[in-house]
Amino acid sequence: MQFLTPQFLWLLLLGIIPLMLYLFRRKSKTVNVATMVFFKTLAKEHQESAWLRRLKKWASFLLTILMLSLAVFVLSRLIATQDDPDQYRTVVILLDRSASMAVTDSEGESRLAAAKRILRERLEKVPDEVGVALIAYDVRAEVLQPRTFKRRELISQLDLVSLRPMVGDTVAAFEVARLIAGLEKPAAIWHLSDHSFKEAEVNSGTDSGIAIRELILARENATNTGITAFQIRPVPLEYSRYEVYVQLALNEAAVAPLTSRLEVSVGGIPNQHREIDLNPGERFGLTFRLNGVSDQLLKLNLKTENDVFPLDDIVTIPLPDVQPVLAAWIRPDGKEDPYTRLALSSIQESGRFELLKGPPGAWPLDEEVDAVIFDGWLPEEWPEGIPAVVINPPGSSGPVLARTLGNPIPYDSVRVGNSDHPVLFRVSSSRVALTQTAVFQSAGSLEPLWLAGQDPILAAGEVKGQRLVIMGFSPGASERLPLTASFPLLMGNALLWCVDRSDMRSTGVELLSTGELARVRGESIEWSQWEGREMASRKRPLRADVIEMDRIGVWRTFNEKGELEQQGTSHILSSAESEIPIQLSSAGNTDDAYFTAAGGVGGKLKLWLLFTLVFILLLESWLFHRHAVY
């Protein structure tokens, strides 16, 4: 037993009063009366021996002391001290509401619904004298109910907890729970989730006086394949053609290898499909191309037999409208290479680039550009904030350390340093013959891509956050390069890599993860989500300039004229959340019996004490006052 408010125990000293009354009773007096008839009748009803009267006297005294003690115990909040949180002053409920809690069992009950049901049953066994707080968490923790003794408020907040399709951050949520539990110790933290943190580093941060109870609600078996990564970008120099990268994963707890089907549709029309064989715990990257125009809806749908988690199976995104790269071509007057001009004109016709041309006298430019091409010339003061492509450098400037060769050196072939670099994407290096006109250093972060003899002749890298491509050759003087398709591709790849349009924001479509905060502008926002086989849209006014990605789907913002301001898409895309765990055995979950065991008296001693007090009053009245004379 334990008293939560022992400061009231001093009231037990009031027992001295009935003790004094029973020990020091007034002596009987002799009084003359007119008749004894009445007293003789009364004596017949109370004919008792002396030992019985003495016994009843002390029994009455003990019952009086017991009633006083019970009243003091109620004020002192006596609770049962069993091996459960009923002995604690505080219980903090940490409830997982992340995406994986949507997994259902064979009866169709989700993990979140099961957790709420078990909590309602378990809270009935917690004494009213124990304060309970409720925290629900996903990517961030939210205190839904501060510490309270009012069970109705707590249950109403528990009923309002709903699933949020986001990643769960258990460690951050535990820190919040630990802070609340530490306000009034001893305390216990109840963690209900399909993932355990008992073996995680959070245990090392547990304070003394704070116990952790866990109920793991994972299924006994679960199979899930999900889309864990996604990227889309336009194919260089090809109009209306996109390259898509998708990463698929099968949870490690899956029973056996299986085959998944990835269905791709553009604008509601099936485009292609792929069959992928996956092993448990395997991640598989897939790259494919498709045709489409901007704003057409691309849908990827991953289908797997007996998949228990559908939230990570669909990715929907409007095809991005790629903004052209604005580049400046600076070359000395009268030294324009016609082959370089032809290559730049061809990539300009693709619609991916816009080009400004000018002599060295036009530098620095008044107009802001995405990249600059220095062809046979370098500025004295290097522009550090602009990505640059340097062709045939005449000397050194900034990070470019080069010198011109008095006698250019022709090479029938080049050696490839890194064929997987984006600058060499689709470039046929084996058919290239070059004439080296400059020697430069490729130390540091500059990576040699082509080598002529022992010297780098093409290099790319990042120097102090600035992307740089250096070409130590003259395209016009080279034998097998300027009139092949490789040179325009090389120039286009170099510009695209320097500008780095991999960020979807630069294409007008923001690809965000659920739980992220996005800065928006406009008067209203429209969310489009899949409901069955149809895309349903809902529009509501914007009340702030920052919104949370709290759902899966496509969103668009509009100004007061109804014109489109922004658009983006929100998905889970998390390998951690798609890794659906299983319950290895009920014995492994040491707290399972604790949460589900049928309780008896539990901690509700207050009601039992009050009922006992009333019973003693009735018993004492029946034993000692049933023959009272009024």
C-alpha cells in the first residue's frame, strides 16, 4: 500500500478523542424515581452479562477508530502497491499514430484501433488518484492531454486520435514523454506501437523513477512491398521525354520471395508495367523512360499479393514543366568556333536551353544567368556564384589552373575516368578523337572524366560549392568529335549537371514527404487524392503561408483570380515506415500480459474504503442501536 498524499495522516490523532471518551466515562448516579415499572421493562430488554457489555463497549470503540481511519485513508489517497503503474503518481501514454499503424489484422482491425481499445480497458484498472497524460506522435509528438485525474477528458481525447500517413519519430516522442513523466515521480511511460524502442538508445536516457511499459501491436505475419524512393527528370535534349527512378523494397519480415507488379499510367492511360522479383529485406532500384507533356498526371501503382500496407504503393505526380537553362557564352571576338556554335544551337533548339552570346567586354553581365560558358577566355576576377563550363582555357583564373600548349597534341582515343558521371550520359567515349590544346590541374574535387595520355582532358567537380566543367581541347581542331552527336550531348550534359535541376522545385512541382512543412502562397489550396479508382479533389481556403503535408496526394494553390500559383505532391517514401515488423512471439513481448490481464480491485481503493465505511456505520447501528428508546 502507498499514500499519495500522506500529509493528511496526522488526522489519525483525532482517534485520541474517542479513546478518552471510552476510558474516562462519567460514573452512574443514584436518582430517586416515583416508579420502577418502566425501568424494569427496559431492564428485561437489555438483560446482558457484564462480559458481554464490556465486549460490546470495546467493539464499538474499535469500529469508531476504524471508521475514522478509513476516512483519513481516503483523504490520504491510499492505493495498492502492486507491480504495475497503479503504484505511480503519473502515467504517460505514448501512442503511435504513424502510417504503419494502419496495418490491419485478419479481422480488419487496424493497429491504432487495437491500441485505443486496449488502452480504454487498461485505464479502468488505474486508480483515480494517478494522473494520466496522453501523447500521440508521428514525425513529431503532440501532447493531446496534459496530466489529469479526469478520466472522461482523457478518454474523449483518446477517441479523437486518428491515423496520420507520416513517418514515426520514436526517439523524439520519447523525449517529450520523459519530460512530462519527470514532473511528478514515480512515473511510468506506456508505449503502444508496432515498433519497439526498448532496445533503442532511448532506454539509456531514462531517469530513475520512470518505468517503461510497452505493448507491441505488430502482426504475427506481414508482407509489404512499397515505393521507398522516387525521382523524375527530363531526358537531356529530348522533348517530352522523362526519366523515372523508383526504389522498391520488401519488408525483412516477409515469409518468402515474391513478385510485384509496377503499373505506370500517364494521363489515366496505361503506359507500361514491370514485374519485379524481390527477396525479404531487399531494395531494388528501377529506371525507365516515358513520354508525356507537362501537367499530365503520372501514376505509379505497386501491386503485390497479400500486401498489408497500401499507403506506400501509389505515387502520383504531375509531369513537371521544365524551365529552360539560361546560359551565357563568352568568347573572344573573331575566334568563335563554328562547331561549338553548332552544338549550342542544336541544344538550344531542344527547348531546354536559352543562350546569350557576347564578347569579353560584355562581362560581367547585367542579366542573371544559370550558367556561363568561357570559351578560349577567362575573366581576371573569377565569378564564384555561377556554375561554369570552361572550353580551351588560355590560362589560370580562380579554381582553373591551366596553361596553353604551344603545339596542340592530337589523340586518336581517350581513356575514360568515370563512365557513370552525368556529364558523360549517353556520350560515346570510345569513338572520340581529340586535340589537346591546354593542360590543367584536376587536383581536389575535380574528377578526371577523359584522360589523354597521363593528363586529364575533361574534368568535372565542385569547388567551394560551385560546379565546374573544364575541357582542355579545341572542338574545331579535333578530328572525331565536333560533327558527331557526342559533342552536343556533352555540352548539354555539362550545362544540365552544372545547373543541377534535380530539385523538383526548379521544375515547378515540389516533391515532399508527408510531415514536411511547405511555404505556400495564394488564397486557396486544392488537394487531389485517390479514392478507389478515382481522383477526388477538395478545395479549401488558405489561412497561413505555411502548411503541413498531412496527407498523400497532389496539391495546388490558387490566387484570388483562380490562377495556379504552386503545385506539388506529398508521399511517404520511407524505407523505415515500409519496413512492417512482425510479432516474433507473445512471450517476447514482456508487457503483453500486463496490458491485457483482467484486473481486480486495481487501484480503486477509494470506492472500496468508502463502501467499507458505510457498511461499518450500518453494522454499528444495527448492533448497538436497534433497541434504542426515543
